[in-house]
Amino acid sequence: MNDILNELESRRAAARLGGGQARIDAQHARGKLTARERIELLLDEGSFEEWDMFVTHRATEFGMERDRPAGDGVVTGWGTVNGRLTYVFSQDFTVFGGSLSETHAQKICKIMDMAMRNGAPVVGINDSGGARIQEGVASLAGYAEVFQRNVLASGVVPQISLVMGPCAGGAVYSPAMTDFILMVKDTSYMFVTGPEVVRTVTNEVVTAEELGGALTHTRRSSVADAAFDNDVECIAEARRLLDFLPLSNRSGVPRRPFFDDPAREEPSLDTLIPENAGTPYDMRELILKVADEGDLYEIQAEFAKNILTGFIRLEGSTIGVVANQPTHLAGCLDIDASRKAARFVRFCDAFEIPLLTFVDVPGFLPGTAQEYGGIIKHGAKLLFAYAEATVPKVTVITRKAYGGAYDVMASKHLRGDLNYAWPTAEIAVMGAKGAVEILHRAERGDPERIAQRTADYEARFANPFVAAERGFIDEVIRPRNTRRRVARAFAMLRHKKLENPWKKHDNIPL
Ligand code: HXC
């Protein structure tokens, strides 16, 4: 018996060593953790249960039959994150560069199938040279099996990708189909074709970092949701994100004890809106003052800063927040902001996370760049996302709600459940200046008359009461009471039932 136990332990020890100490040291020298160290940090201490530790590849070309390390370059299993079930796979760069073989893919698929059946998130830690070259089409088939599962799992269980090393070729499409991508600065990159191919085909000279580094993907392409300084920080933030997310589309949002009075007043909010309607203010301040314990997990903080998206808690339950940000582009909706917010709204709706929308929007951004870029189609994504969402929707208009953007931002007409406005709200087809210029074009040469007309328009339309008189605004609320009003609204909506008509799926303007 002892012999058998010894063999088990020695096999385990060999598997844990992956591609060997020298390659582990090389991984550390680059500032990267190993696949197992990453899992240890991600999961609660001692909670990891590993599967398929002894799986080896079956390839025989290129002398591969003589090199069959246990585990085949990916560590898989399950554990808990703050006590909640989570499935994980972590590619081991020390074994054939973490490249994906047929059996490596099978291990990942096993995790994903189990996650779907049992209703819990999948965290994929990517650190891989892509398809295992020695296995040819078998490894491409493996990728496609993973892709297929990413799609089936989308909207069923949350999928989070941590990109912590190279991620190239078609391999980027698995993370791309997951819900969130977190990257590490300077050590991770994602691209469909690397710098060498780019140079050959387009004559562009670009570094891997410029082409597909963490800053490129969080600031320019919006492929990734956040970038962190190192593996430890990235994993800690992944844990924090998981804390906000439901386990599945059927589990409901997590509820946890809260120590922040839901009726807390914030007198400072009464003066948040500047006297001059053109002066910006930081919408983040409002979100932080409304949220339990001022805790906001922002998604895509570095991209399309004119709209804020993220998770907060109210009375301990997760709420998705979307808010125009007047400090950037005056909070206008443009292509990037519409796409960013639409994807976030759809994630929340898929996972039954209620939506809180703060509105201060002067309209859609004008210009040829926007029109040629297809703002009509991209803006429609956000409109579509809000309109199809059946989760509880609470909206607060703080200042401007002009034109089509008023309709889009979770208005009453898109089945907003409770639509509040601050007394400072201005709900109109457009701002006073623009409106007067169009309505009274003939009087342009008379500044006094125009000033009078503008003042008249402001008095008539730059307020929340015209909309409130029609019931488009349910109540005009004191800014200082926003947390209480919103928290009570979501509590009232907790058992909301609303279904869209049956369809195979919709046809959102992609
Ligand atoms: C097999 C691989 C490998 C791969 C790396 N290795 N990539 N083995 N298949 N795809 C092995 C190396 O031989 C090496 O083994 C070890 O991993 C570490 O690689 P290095 O090159 O020494 O490391 P580094 O200098 O850090 O460079 C990492 C790298 C580079 C940038 C990932 O290895 C690289 O460019 N690899 C090839 C990438 C690629 O073209 N993949 C195919 C993409 S196409 P030893 O034994 O020396 O330690 C693709 C299609 C997917 O993925 C399609 C899905 C639809």
C-alpha cells in the first residue's frame, strides 16, 4: 500500500513541477507567476480541487511521444472565491509554452461543461503560445471546441478571462467571447497576427506591446476591460469582480451583509450640479455617494470616459450602474460610449442584475467622424439593449436629458420602472440656445431678442416638470435623498416579472 501511495505522491510532485524548475524560474524572472501560483491566489485558501492532473497528450509526431508531461500544459479544477463556487483553468507556460493541444482543450472543455451544468462562473487564465504546432489540425479542433462552449455558456454563467501572457492567433477569440477580460501591463498581449506578420503584410513596424498590450486594449481597442500592474493585483481584482457577479443566470444576484444605512442622506449632493449648465461635474461622486460603502467596480474605466459603467451594491445586492460623465465630451453619447454601455446593459440583463442609470446627456456627438463611423447603428445598440432589458430599471436624471439621448438612457418609454429627476433636470428636445436659433432664425441679428427668447425657452423647458406633468418622470426628488429613493425603488422591484415575446433570438444591430 505504501508503494502505491508513494507512487501517487511522486506522480503528483512531477505534475506540479510542470515544465521543470528552470522554466519556472524563467517565468518568475519575467515577473509572472506560474499557473498553480495564480490559482492559489485566485481561490480561497485550500479550496482548490484539481482534475485531470495526469492527463498527457497523445501526439507522436516530432518526437512528442518522448515528452509527455503530466497535465499537458493546463491546470484545471474548481474551488471557491469568498466561499462561492468557481471553476478555473490556468495555462502553464512552462509546458510547451502553454500551447493548446487536443487533450489540453479537452481539459478546458470538461471544466466548462461542468460549470454550465452546475451554474457557476469560469475563470480562464491565459498564458499560451497558441495552437500546439506539433499537433496541427487536432489543436485547431480543440480551440473550436472551446469556442463553441464559450458561446453556449454566454449568458448562462459568467466567464472571465485573465490574460497573463501571450495570447495570439485565433486563440484570442476564446477570451473575446467571454464577459470580461483583465490584462497585466507589460507581460500580456493579445493579437490576431503578431508584429512580424504585420511588418510583412502591411509594412507597419510595431512592438508587441503597442500592437496588443494591456494599454492598447483598455484604451484604444476596448477589447479588454481593465489593466493591472502585475499578476497579484490582477487576480485580486478578479476576485473582487466575482464578488459582484451572480453564479449563473438563474441564481439571482449575490446578497451580502451591509453596514451602510440605505436611508443615508448626502446633503452635499444638493449642490453637486454647478450653477452654470455648461460647467462639468464628476458623476463618479454621485455614484460613490449612492453606493453601499462607496464601493464601485468600474468596467472599462479607461475607454469612452464619457460614460461610466460598473457594479455597486444597494442594501448588499449587486446593481449595474450606467452614467453619463459630464467631465468628458460633456457626457455626449458617441460610438464608443454606446458600444461600451450597450454591452454592459446586456450583460446585466442576461444575469438578472438590476440597472441604475444616471442621466446627464446633451445628446449624440455630432460630426462626420461619428456619422461615417456608423453612430446610427452603434447608438441603436444602446437603445436596443435598454429596450429589451427586463430587469428592474431605475433612472435618475440629474441635469440634461436632451433629444434622442433622453429616450435612449432608460427612459420611461423604454420600460423604465421608476424614473426620477432632480429639480435641476432639463428634459427637452435640445438645449435652449440651439432651439432658439432654429425656431427664431429671423431674429439672429438681434442679440437682445435672442437672449429674451432663450430665457423664455429655459423657463418653459429647462426643468423636470413638463415631463413630470405627463408622468414621464415618476417623481422629482431631492438630490440628498437619492440613495434612499433608489434603494427603496429596487427593494420594491425585487420580484418584478416581465417577459419579452418568444423569439429564437433578436437581431440587435451589430
Ligand atoms: C508548441 C510552443 C508553442 C506552440 C511556444 N512553444 N509556442 N510549442 N506550440 N505554439 C514552446 C517553445 O518551443 C518553447 O519550448 C517554449 O514554448 C517557450 O517558448 P519561447 O519561444 O522560448 O518563449 P518566448 O520567447 O517567451 O516566446 C513566446 C511566444 C513564442 C511569443 C509565444 O513562443 C511564439 O511566438 N510561439 C509561437 C506562437 C504561434 O505562432 N502560435 C501559433 C499561433 S496560431 P522550450 O522547450 O524551448 O521551452 C494559433 C491558431 C489558433 O494559435 C487557431 C484557433 C482557431
